[in-house]
Amino acid sequence: MPAYTTQIDESPELSDGGVLLKVLTYADNQAYHKLYGEITKIVNHNYFSAPPISPDETAECFAKRIVSMCEMLWTIRLADYPTAVIGDCALHHWDRETHEIEFGGSLAPTYWGNGIMAAAFSLVAAFAKTTYAIKTLRCRTPSTNHNARRFAEKMGFNLFQLSDSTILLRKTL
């Protein structure tokens, strides 16, 4: 089955020993759709600015839509369970002139607080710096998503812009 083609030619697999990031492929679309369905059921409305899956959207259409908005999109897996998709992280909104890009991601709530997203972020930040020559990472989240803001601040992001609905944080690499 083909990998989605909107990503860069290579399909880098990133790992720190415990966390494994694999580029989302067509074979993953059912697991990816299920992940977001489960996250949406478990977390409150503050987690997303809008429901991630549109009504009646198929797994394939959902995955294609998300991939189309990203420079790179990885599924997050544990090295001990490399077939189970437990989250995702992505680079998107690349500004080539300023050498900035946005980082985003989600993790199944069962895995929160275990350092998994922090490990994924570190892998992606290093990739962004070397592959895209990124100097600054941005992180945007709904202003009501306090968990995402705390995570970003813990990872060294600083508040850059605040509105009633959105927080934009930045981190220099």
C-alpha cells in the first residue's frame, strides 16, 4: 500500500529507544481514525478548536486531509509495541523565509504523563532543525487547552501571542 505522497521523499523513522515515530501511511489510516475517535470521546471540548473528524468522514479521507496540511506527520508508537498507534505529531505551516515551523500533536490520554510526547517532541525538533533548517518552532493551541499550554511551556516554549480563542507559543532552537 502506498505511503501518502505529500510528505518529503524520504520516510524517516525516528526513535529514542522507547518512543518510535513512523510516518503515517495508508496502512495506518484505520488506527489513526480510531485514535482520534477515542481521544474525542475521552477529552473535553477544550482539547480541540473543532472536532477533528468531520461527520461521516472515512478513515482514509480523514488521514488524507490531515496529511495534506502537514510537512511531516508521524504516528507515535512505543518501541515495545510498534504496531499500536498511540498518538501523532506533525510539522506544519513551514515559513521558509523566517525558518519557522509549527509543531503539533496528540496523544491518547492513557499515555499522558509518561514523557512520551516530550520524547516525540525532542525527536521532531532535532529533525526540523537538521532537515528544514528551522530556527524557531511555533505551537498553537486553543486558549482553553491548558494541558497543551503547560506541555509547551515545559518544553521551553514562551508565550508569543494570546487571543480569546488561541495561544501561540514560540521556541528558538
